[in-house]
Amino acid sequence: MMMKRFLLLIIGVLVLCSATFAQAKKMRLTVNLQNALLTGKVEVKGNHLKEEIVVGEDKMGMIEIALEEGEYVSLTIGYARNLLYLEPGKDLTLVLVPNKDGSFHLKKNSFNYQGDVENVKINKYLNENDLKFLERIDFTLGENEFLKKLSELNKENTELIKKQKFAKEFEKIELFRVKYQLYTPLVSYPIQHFWKNGSEWTGLEQYEETPQVKAYIPKFFIDNEQVWKISSYRDYVKGGIGILGVSEFMGNDRYKGTLEQLNFLTEHFKTPVILEDITQSLVMQYVEVTEGRPLRDIESFYKRNVKKEVYQQELAQAQKMWAKYSEGTQIMSSDHKYMDIDGKMVALEDLRGKYVYIDVWATWCGPCKAELPYLKKLEKKFKGKNIYFVSISIDANKAAWIKMVQEDQLGGIQLHGGNKAQIAKDYDIRAIPRFILLDKEGKVISKEMTRPSDPVTEETLDALEGI
């Protein structure tokens, strides 16, 4: 019965969305932040919209947006995010209601809404409703109980939305949006059901199957361009492909997994915009995770599904970036100079002629300091050999770096790069310690070399030709 009611809802949404839309009309979105002590960056983001609202000295800002139909957008001020529904020709003004100290809220701001009566009612509801969603502990429920809980919450939300007495067109699309926001956890259940409290990963590599939930997920796939505009539906589909499209969802073969997901995608969807958006997402994830490995058979899916030039440029830029990091390429910014512990300026270019083992670290980094005794052992073993051991600190506090190098009698070539160290920028280093191994010509042997504490490191260095 629940599925039948949902299908009727879908039919209503599709009828609504398949209508011929009027010519685009402009609406003005105004933000009034005069009640705030400080003003942060204000951004508006929708399906094909990403604009910044420039706030003047009077703490007021306004943009004009051309819309053919109503659209959900997110309004971000600092870290706080609010959901809005903008409609063609209907101006909306948001007057900030700040915290008592004049600051912004951390997650969601409060506003007084001014404008069209019905649109004000909609936006007030979107940010002040009592909609019900799952809690993390609900992932521990058995399959039947989990699906039952979803059904009960959906019934409550449906009743709440209908009580608002919105115009029928908005009511249909809002029921659809909330339904998918509620049901998106379905695509996480096959994994999180086996986590502690539904939220803490237990480190398990093998999970039991959840056949009922997995069979349920594709029943809510809709191959339609108009419903694809709803962000909660996009999240649901992407998550569903992520979990159902791979034979081993804990597998480490990213190439195989991506091919399986692309095959699954093309089996379930034919709408060009859906194929294009998800293919772009999957391929960009593959390039990022594999650090630019060749696409091989993935490329045929990409060429067939992705026609948007901006997407093609995005992929080309990512591949070009990772190509710079690949083994056998010259170390980037090799002529950039760092200060050593004696105040002398040293560049990696100066170290050509020997192998170079680089440690990017900081005095405040626990894992970095844990590697120091092992690094000292390596330096002692390879003393007099054809290799330099170079440590580049990203400490903002230069005095702390000098103190530790001197007090702990750290060896090798100690350099200070600071918190904007060039090597960290070049190699997109987001976590330390990070180790890099260069050959005698300054070319990359490994941009993610093993740590000194790993026995493989000594074996690798021992095997270097002419060490």
C-alpha cells in the first residue's frame, strides 16, 4: 500500500514537472544583516546557480535571479546554511535574527521573511518545521524494523506537510523532496547496520548481506530529468549506485568497482543528464582516489555519456594535475629555497647527485614525532651512502622548530618551510607525516614513500642502484 501511494505521488510530480514552463522571470533576493555584529561571506547555490551576495557597509545585499520555475537553493552565511525556495517574479527579503550577542548561528540562521505571503510561508516552514528523520541508532534495527520505521516517519512527515495547506504544486514537490531526504539512509544501511551504534566504524572487512533493503533501494529510482533537479533525489540515486553497483562494496579494486558502477548506471538510467552527472562524479572520484591512473575502459563510458564542456575541462585539469605527481617526473618547485637550521637557504635542486628521502613534518604532530627515532636509525645505517635525509618542517612557529631540532639533536638536513611550505602546496599534502623519495636527478621515485618505521623502507633504500 505504501509503495502504491508513493507511485501516485511520483505520477503527480512528473505531471507537474513535465508541464511547459513560462519564460524566465527575475526575482530579487535581499539579505539584511544589520542585526549582526559581523558579516560573513554570503552565497546562494542551486542546481545551476552559484552566486555571492555582496554585502555593503550598510550590511545589506541583493541579487537578481532569473527563474523559469520554483527552485530550492541553499543560502550560506559563514558556516550556517539555510534552505530556501525561490519562485519566479516573487521577491524575498531575509532579515537576520541573530544570537543574543549579535553573532551568527553555527548551523542554521533565523530570519524574518518578507515578500509574497505564500512564499514567505514556504520559507518559514522550510527552516522552522518539525519534520522527522532517522537517528544513527536506527541503523542497528533489523531490516523489517528499519523499513517499518521509515514508513512511520514518512507518514508523520506527510501529515505535517499537508497540514500546512500549501498550494498543490509546492505540496507535491515538497512531499517528494522530504520523502527522498528521509529514505536516503536506505543506501547507507547495508554498511552502517554493522557499525557500533550505527555510527562508529568497527573496522570489520566482511559484512552479512541485507537483501531486503538492497532489493528495496532500486524501487525508488525514477529515470526522469525533472525529478533529477531535486537534490535529495540525486543524493539517493548516487548512494544507491554506490552500494548496489559494486560486487564488493569493501573491495580495494577501484578500477573494477568504477566499471561495475558505470554498468549499473547504464542499466537503470537512460536520461542524458542523469548519465552525464553521475558518470562525471564516478570518474572524478576514480581519478582522485587512484591519483590519476589511466581510465582504460572507463573512458568509453565517459565519452559516450559526458558532453558538457565544463565537465570535460574539469577532468582534463585533474588528470593534468596528477600527471605532475607521477613517478619519474621532476620534483616540483625544486628551485624553491628553504632555510636550514643554521640560517642557510637550501633548495632541493642543490641536492642533485644523491638520492633524497624527504620527511614533511611538524613539531606539534604526534605521528611525526613517533617516526623520529626510526628516522635516526635510518640515517645512522645509511651514513656515508649516496643519499640525503631531508626534513622539511611546516611549523608556523619557527622558534619551536629550532628548539626541537637542537634539543632532540635531529640529524640529516633540517629545513623550515612554514605553514605555507611550497612542497605541501605542490603535492597537495593534507596530512603529515608525509615521505617522498627522489632519485639522483631529482625525479620522483615515490611521492608517498613508506615511513621510517616500516621495514619496507630500509629494504627499498638498500635496493636503490648505486646507493
